[in-house]
Amino acid sequence: MSVRTSPSPHDAATSHGAGCGHCPSRRDVLARAGAAALGAAAVGVLAACGGGGPDAGGEDAGGEGSSTGGADGALASVDDVPVGGALSVEGPGGTPVLLTQPTEGTIVGLSAVCTHQGCTVVPGDDALECPCHRSVFTLEGEPVSGPATEPLPPFAVTVGDDGRIVAGA
């Protein structure tokens, strides 16, 4: 009488593993999956921190406008900055700048670089918002909520008699 036994999983792995020189080990598969997950997470973080500004259509996530300045060197016109709101513009050297008009006729220039971790702050509803970690600032740049505790740095602007806003004092 012959007794037939089925091979154990260990026997199958041994017999197949010995002949498969190109198959990755379990450790290799897990390490590659972990590296891929870290890479995907890094792309998401970089996209969140780097792209908080306006899109190519001229509107940002907060619904207020944006501008890259005029050919005459002006950042914007007073008429472009909503009263009780803000406008994202590109300053000299491509620096992100926010122009706000907290009250009619008062133009404030602020750096759009968040004081928490350097993301680009965008105009929101009656406030300035960091899309990365949800810090909120007043139209004068003071922190209201979120992880940021320092105000946005001032950015010197001058309003000309013609209503043009230019960089500098």
C-alpha cells in the first residue's frame, strides 16, 4: 500500500524558488512598494506647497483675481484690487506678492510666502489663506488661525497718481 502525501507550502516554495533566479524576494517587493508610496506622497506634498497660487486662467482657488503685472512695470491698478479683498501678483524676480485693499483706498503689499512653512498664500473670502496647512491671515497679514504664528512680511508698494501700483517705496 502506498501513502500519498501532498507537498507542504514550504516544499513548493523550495522547489519553485530554486529555479526562479529572476523572481524578487518578498523583502524586495515590500521595499519597492514602500518606495513607490513615499514617492507618491512626496509628489502630493510638493504639489500642495508649490502650486497654491493662481492658475493659468487668471483666477486662484479663492475666487479673487491674479496678475503678473503690466508691461509698464506696474504690479496692478488700484481698480484691480477688490475692496475688502486681495489680488495675487508676481513681484520683481517672480516673487509671489499679495496686494490687499482692507478699506477703500488703502493698498497693502504683503509677501505671499507663508511664515509657517513657505507655501504660497492665496486670497480667500475676506482673508488670506495658506492652502498647505490652512493658516488664515487678515488682509493686513496678521495670523488669525492655523499653525502660522508670525505675520506675513510687508512688501513695499507705491500707488501713483494714476492708480498704478508699483513695487518699492
